[in-house]
Amino acid sequence: MPDLKPLTALGAAAPRVDIIGALTIAETPNVALASLAARKGQGDAVVEVVKAGLALDLPAAGRSVANTSHRIWWTGPEQWMVEADFTVCELLAEALKSIVGATGSVTEQTDGWCRFDVTGDTVVALFERLCAVDVAMMAVGDATRTSMHHIGCFLIRTDEGVIVIGPRASAGSLHHALVEIAGAIA
Amino acid sequence: MLINHPLLGPRDASEFTYLGDANLLNRPDWQGENAVEAFHDYLYLRDNPAGLHRELWFHEQGDRSWLVVTRNTLTHEILGVEMARDVARNNKRFEGDAQ
């Protein structure tokens, strides 16, 4: 067997961490993702089975929920994204499909996205320069999709700051956008 | 310009793309007697009102919902925003398809 080493979304062996002024921008690897869409007429049923299987209520529009093993955020009407730790739950889509059965459709998303965790006192100042969403008004747990530097991203407001989930193929451009604006307000 | 998304609240117009007249939801019956004529009208004939216009917008950089936006083309004032799927399901022609 060849000795294969995984690379992070930015192409290095170790995740990148930038500390700029009050902000820390940390690339976060090892994220397993799967999208879930309720099948026709199964919107209530899928909520029931996910609650039984993952002990989480599928969130309403613009919201997210999390426990120690999973995070789920709303992506559209009767559609959600589910996140777990890749090192624990590599086959997230398979596990999720076994939970939802015929009530929902599940699509593997792990390789499509990259994640940056942005923390620090000036996160609102950073994101109000990057996107059109009113980040100052986002409560903890709010999650939305918007574009930053023409890159479509999910933003999830947490206690610590903001989680950015963007397209993995544009990880470098997204990182550049975050670092550039962080430098401008430092 | 802000579009007041029915689920997400006011969102910047830059997150949306525009398709056109909301009558595009009313696709003719392809098996109808006058299908050729109906599709010609559906495809090529558009009203171009100076004033109220119902149009389809897509929240591409958001939740990917199609919206029916009622807009005044003279002032750009937005008077109403509905989910296109609700509009389609409320349309009598889609009764058999509604849940």
C-alpha cells in the first residue's frame, strides 16, 4: 500500500491558523458533511426520525442546532446540512441514510467544503465588510448562506465566533478574503 | 435593493438572480388541443408593464428558493414576496400535485 498523507483544504499537512489583530482564523479539517432533504410530504416524518436517531430537532429557517456529536443547520425549505467529526464518523452519509430511511434523501458532501473558524472580538466588523448579511443581528445558533468575494458560504454564529463553510475548491480564495479583510481592520 | 424573503427576512438583492415574468409558472398543458399555440404564447409573448409586475427571483446565494416578487417597475418598490412553490401549489392547475 502506498503511504498516503491527507492534506488540508489549503494544501498543507497541518491546518493553517492566522492570528491577525484580535481575530483568529483557523482552518478546521476533519469535517464530515452530508445534506438531507425531506422527501415529498415527509417534512414532519423526517423531523421525527432525526430526533429519535440523533437527539436533535431539525432546525427552522435560518437556525442551527448542535450536540456533542453532530451539528445541523437549515439550508433551504425542508433541507438541512449535517456535520460530524470525520475522525469519528467518516461514513456520515451512510449513517444518516440508515436513520432517515425513506423519509429523506441524503447526499455525501464531505469533499465539497472547507471550514474556517473565526473567533475574536472583531468578528462582526470582519463579516460586515465581507458579506451583505446583518451579522451583528445574528444570535448564537443562527446560520445562513450568503456570498463573500463572490464565493457562496454558510455562516454559523456560535458562542466563540463565526464558522465559515465554503466551497473546498475555492478554499484559497476564501482564506485570502478572510485574511485580507482581517488585516484591514486589525 | 432589499427583498424581504418570506423565511429569512430582508436580504440584499445581490444574493438573488432574476428570471422574469411569474407567468412562467403557468406552463401550458403539452397534451392540450392548442398546445402549439399555447406554448408559442407562453414562450414568446410577455407583457411589459410600467407599474406592478409579478416576477420570479431565485435566492441563488442563499437558500435557493424561488420567489414570486411583486414589484413596481416604475419605482422599484417591492410590494409583496411569496414562495414560488406556495404560489404554484395554490394554483388550481396544481391541485392534484399539492400535498
